[in-house]
Amino acid sequence: MRIRLRLFASLQKWLPDNPIDHEVAGPKTIREFMSEKGIPEEAVAICICNGDKVSADKPLCDGDSLEIFPLIGGG
């Protein structure tokens, strides 16, 4: 299946060469996808799939748009 992937801020180092049309061997949850790509789950604050905030346990589907945001620190 193919997804559109966007990683933000400190997570961008895990961006694949072609995030717009990224091939994913499925079926797979967001959590499984992040693990496969080496994205540490503890670094992730929010997952957005097709415009909705979702759990990392959501299964990915062909054509999904996935955005992953890191934890942000400051004060």
C-alpha cells in the first residue's frame, strides 16, 4: 500500500526519500510502521491520519495521509 507521510521537527531525520508516495508493506498499524522505520515511540506526541488525531494502534490503509509530531519541550 502507499501512504503520504509527514514527519515534523526532530522526527524529520527518519523521513524516507519519497514521503509523498511512500510504499508500506501491509497490513500494519502506525505503531508497527514507526517501529519498522526506527522512530522511537517515546519521541512521538501526536499521530494524525487523514486529518484526525488517532492512536498509534490504528491500522494504516492504502492512500492514508499520516502526520507524526514529536514531543516539544520548553518553558
